[in-house]
Amino acid sequence: MPAISPRHLCSIAAALALTLTAPATTAAADNGPDSAALREVLFVGNNWDGTADVIRSTGDFAKIGRINVIPDKEERLAEINADPIKWIYFMAIRNSVGEGHDQFVDDMYSTPDGRSMVVSRPSFADVVSVDLATGDVNWRFPVSGYRSDHMAVSPDGTRVAVSASTSNTVHVLDIDTGKQVGSFATGDKPHENVFSRDGKYIWNMAIGDVNTALDEPWLDWTKGDRRITVVDARTFQQVKVIDMRARLDAIGLDGHSDAVRPAAFSPDESKLYFQVSFFNGFFEYDVASDKITRTKTLPENPDTSEDRTTWVNDSRHHGITMKPDGTKLCIAGTMDDYATVVDRATLQEGPLVPVSKPYWSTVSGDGRSCVVSESGADQVTAIDFATGRKTVSVPVGDHPQRVRLAQVPADWTGPSAS
């Protein structure tokens, strides 16, 4: 951790904001001459059963195949059972963030050649590369601490960044070998990672302690050091810190959490749209001026309990993505059981599409649809950006969470070992 409080770095952050390139979501890396032999797909991570479904990235989003991302489960469990500390953390994950289940897949990406899936596995505190042809593990990287979380892939597809949530560290790995090329310190409980479009910077959002019962606004200070850390992706040195507490206080929202959750960046890389714990809505942050410029409060579901301790991991809304042309946002209203498309210019929401505990949202391969994971219904649902209405739902595995665009060999239908 830096010796200086993030709050004392506000003036530095404001100056640096003018020189940094804000990140934009990257779908898939350029695969060069071999790209013709690949097909674009969506990976859907089924957290509780340790599988990933591979579905079409457009159209009917039909299932193509499934891969077991824990082929080494028995070996990992034997290691955990032989180490009392690892066992304690394994059980703590199951009984807190896992809602009584083991967390076997948080995030996943394809390698540039489309031959492997790289997966973070929270309960096993690691990242693995799984061969899509055989289903075997290519390499394994145990993260520091006892839990792995969200990842991001560099624009050129050669590196993957993973949050080690109990050690306040992000590891950056060579995607082909699993060897660490660097790491950096974060705030408490690092969560989302994003590479800038030019690959020069990595942004990390630390969300603090989300499994305590100290959820009332006046107890927000107990949640830990929550901040955005921006580092040089080559040297891994910290170049900027953004503490949203000061920015929220500046607009009179001192009762809102400053734990930045999922985020989406505008196509021109000037604006950051982000969700925070406990809030049914999102904020617009201007990177150059270092200020929150707009606030959007979305409807509450009258059936949602007002008891914050019942909201999963302090989430009320968890999942935000942007249409590639920058005109629409798609919001997953997790605890309110809906998803909605929001006009970016007016911030007016469209129809509230009923979905069951949506945990993530992403954009389809053709950019026409928002795809949300319904963790409460074990399916993914596509919503048309133009109309804001549902077009199709596709069954997947147990508790789908992260959904990512990826590439696989054109004729792939599943591992041969299956």
C-alpha cells in the first residue's frame, strides 16, 4: 500500500487525468493470419458447477459446447484439505461470497490463437489455462493470498491481469505460459481490471469488504480502502489513484458508497460510467476534469428487501456495458431482478426487462444486443439495444456470472476428452 492516503493524492490525480488515456472495453485481440480459422463466441462462466458454456455471439446465441474448467478438482481439494489455513479460507469463500457454494469460475478469456481458455477460479485461488481441444490444464498460477477474482486481457492478447482479492494484489501473467511478468498493490479487495485501449495502463477497482453485515451508510467507513489504482502496464508503477469518496462528497452524496463495481468507458475514452455498492443506479465520471458529472438513479423493485444485509456481496446493481457506438448503456439490476437499456445522452431508461438476479452484462459480437447473465435462472438473456426488449434466453449452467467475448477454432464443439 502507498504510505500516502489516496485522499491526499486528489490534486495529483486531477493533473494526471489530463495525460492518461482512459480505458475502453476490448472484445477480442487481432489474431493475425490465423484469425480466418477462428469463430467469435461468448464464454459464459458457470461459477457454482465449474463449467463454462460456449455460445454463439450473435443471432440465436445457441450453445456450441461446454468445457469443464476444474478437471484437476480432486488434486486441488486434496491440497486444500492438507492445509488448515487454505481449508479455512476455502470454507469462508463457500459460506460468504459463495452463498453456500464453491466458486469455481469467476472470469475467463480466450488466448489469441483460440486454442485455450484462461480462467480465474476463486475457491482454488488460482488462474489456469485449459486446452479447448483436450480439456487438460496447460498451466496453473496460484495467486498470492487465498482467492482470485476478475481479470482483464491486454489489447494485444498476450497478457492477463488477475485480482488476488485477499492479498490486495494484481498479478499480470503471460497468457501463453502463465509466468508472472509483473504485479502491483491495490486498495482493499481488488475487483475489476481494465487495460487502456493502447495497452499502456491498467485500471483496477478495489471494492473493500463486501461480506460484513456493517451495511448501513454511517458504517461505510468500516468497508476499507476502496479506490481506483492506475498503473503503468510496462513498469507496474502507480501513476494515479482515484478515491471516489471525495468526488461523491463534492456533489453532496456522502451517504453513497465509494466502492466502484463494474464500469464501462465511452468510445472516446473520456467518460467512465460506474456502479457502486448498495446503489440502484450509476454515475458518469469525466476523466479529464476528475469529477462526477452526472448521477442516474434507476427504479427500485418494490419486492426487493430494504435490508441491505440480504443484498449479495453489497451489490444492488452489478453489471454495466456500453453499445459500441456509445449511444446506449445496458444495466444489470441485480437485486431488483431486471435489466434495462439507458440512453446515454438523456440517461432515460427503457423497458425494465424482468430477469433473475442478473450478475453481468456485455455486448454481443455484432454490437446490436446486450447479453446479461441470469444467475438466478441459469440462463443468459439477450436484449435488443434498439428496442430495449428481450429477444431470446438460452439455458446455461449453475449460476452464470461473467460473460466475455472470445474466439475458438471454427469447427470447435467441445473438448475431445468430453
